[in-house]
Amino acid sequence: MKKTKFHYECNDCGAHYQPNEVQYLCPVCAAKNTVSQPPKGVLKIVYNYKKLIENNIDFNSLNQNDFLDLLPIESIKNLPNLRVGKTPLYKQKSLDNTDLPFNLFLKDDAQNPTFSFKDRASAIVSAYAKEQGFDTIVAASTGNAGSSLAGICAAQGQKAIILVPESAPKAKLTQIVMYGASIVPVKGTYDDAFDLSIKATEEFGWYNRNTAFNPLTIEGKKTVSFELFEQLNFTVPDRMFVPVGDGVIISGVYKGFEDLLKLKIIDKMPCIVAVQSEGSNNLISNLDKEKFIVKSSNTIADSISVDIPRNYYMAKDFLEKYAGEILAVADGEIIQASGILSKNSGLFAEPAAATAFAGFLSYFKDQKLLDNSNNVVVLTGSGLKDLNSVQEIIDIPKAINPSVDEMKKLLIDL
């Protein structure tokens, strides 16, 4: 890897670090972090944009090389032999048989190998670990990041160790175990599992995938922005709805478009709406506060249930710099949105992904979307990962005798 390809830049103090060794947080800022506050010192990867412009790099040339010039790895060959990313973008023309006056696009990242957006980050982390000689990668997760890392490591012949809160959904735990990873249930919250994984990284010398700790995760997640730009005929969407927990996915979306801005490939940033569950809105509820106030999270959207958003400061900076918008939706709205999405599009999303769609429905209801505008909802995970969450809105009839008459009676009641 050419040392001039990129450098690390601290989001908070602005210090620069060269990629000569594995780097997680800025050591200066990290030394000042406290347990009850979001960590400072998260690093952003900055490329030599000036050199790329001088070399007449455009979007097509970047795309032909699978965006290697904007990725922190040496070779595309070190990525897993799975189709990560390049997920479909569906145009939804109507809802409940009513034509929409604007364009609605659904980015279905449930079609990644482990059925979630997190594969984008895991693939880059895995490739980097491979290049640096690490054979064991550890992560803390409420489920999706863990099952993602487990699946990607299985494809790469690497060892994955996943720390999960004991309340994580069984479907996601099943995925982790089936992929052959070592699972470590932790009494307490995601934050407790996160902290233990950092201690284990220091103790055993493993490579750590944790979001908002490993700066490569944002680089993997930003690839969704490159894809959207191409899928929308080389235009930037007017508005995007993104589910938010730790603040890493939304930072990745911003980072991808920011890369294109710095290369003068685009000239504007989409309006990005950060959508959180009311039961876990610690990121957006603190944006206007001088001191971060922690509230215990309680939401059906487990993938975005976070007490202390680890990428709070970077997400906040992006939202403020690019005039992003924020919204909190109730758990009831999330489940209702999941049903509306499924019945209208054929896409079954887990609660965290349905949170973004609930945000869209709120804007639609309040007539905040302009006619003919392009609006994207990022669907980050499959509903099959958490079947229990939708049981309250489904009704499976009791079995009938194999009789046409009984079938007629049943169909009348349905």
C-alpha cells in the first residue's frame, strides 16, 4: 500500500496519522474519554484527492477499478469471494394503490450475503486484516455486525469472535454460530460487550472490527453512496432516510458523497434524514445539548438500540455541516411501517431498517416531499433476522379440514 494513498485524521482534534500500523482511535483524544460519554478521537480516512484530480480520475475510472483508489486496502483480490454491495435499487411507484407524486427508491441491502448492510464494513475490515496478517477478528454486536463478520470470515478462512448482549435476537445468534464463529454472550448491554471487546483486543492482539472504533468500517459503508450515484443515473438524490444507532451508517453515507464532492464529481450533498427510534434516540436528542445526556434504550429495533452512540461526534459534525435533518419514530410506527413496506413492495425489513421507512412515511404524511423529487430509503437488514418483532401485526389462521366449504368460510373471514 502506498503510504501517500491516505492518512488518518482525528475527527475532533484534527491530528494526522500515517497508515504505517493498525490505528483505531486518536491516542491523544482517546486518553481523555470517559465511560459515560461518547468517545472522542474517532478517525476519518482522508485520501489524496488533489492527486486523484490531477490524474483526471473520474467516476467511471474509479468504478472500473472497484473504487480501489478510495478504499484503504491494497487489492480488490483480498476481498471475500462473495457479492458484497451492488445491491438493487427499486423504484416504488405507489403505496396502497395510490400513485406517488415523487420518486421513491428502496435500496435493498438485505441482499448482501448475510442479509444486512454490515457486510460492506466487514468485507473491508476482513480484507485489511488479511493484508496485515491477522487471522482473528473480534467484534461486539447486537447481532447484525456479528453475523456479518462471522459470515465474511467464514468465506475468508479467518477466525471471528463475537461478543453479544444476552438479549440479542436468536435468529442473529443462530447465524453467528452457523458461520462457525465463537460467540461470547455478555450480561448487560451492547455497550458492555463493546468495552469488553476492546479489552480483549488489547489482551490477545486480535484485530477489532467495532464500528466507530475501527475507521475502516465507515469506508466500507460509504460504498452505498457510490452505488446510489450510479443507479440514479449519476445524480445525487434529493433526500435520503437512514436508520441511526451508533451513527456509523449515516457517517458512511455522508463520507461516500463527501469523497465525490472533494473529487468534484458531484456539486451537492443530498439532504440526509437521521431516523431513530424514540426508545433509543440518544444521538439526535443530544445534538442541541452542551453535555451529552445518556438515556437507557428500550426499542424493538435492536440493531439501532444504543445508549452511548460511539460515532456521535462525527455524525453530529456531518449533520451540521451538510444541513441534515433528524426524526424520531415510535416503535408502533416502526412495526406499522414494516407491514406497509412488505405489503406494497415485497421487501420484508427488520425493525432497524423499517425505522428508515417509518421516517419516510412521516415526511409523506406531513407533505414534506416535493413533487418529482428523488427520495431514497436505505433498508439495512432482512426481516427474517427478527421474526418476533412483527408477531403483533400478523394473524395466522387455525388449520381447517381439507374441505372446499371450510376453505370458503375461512376466505370470507380473511
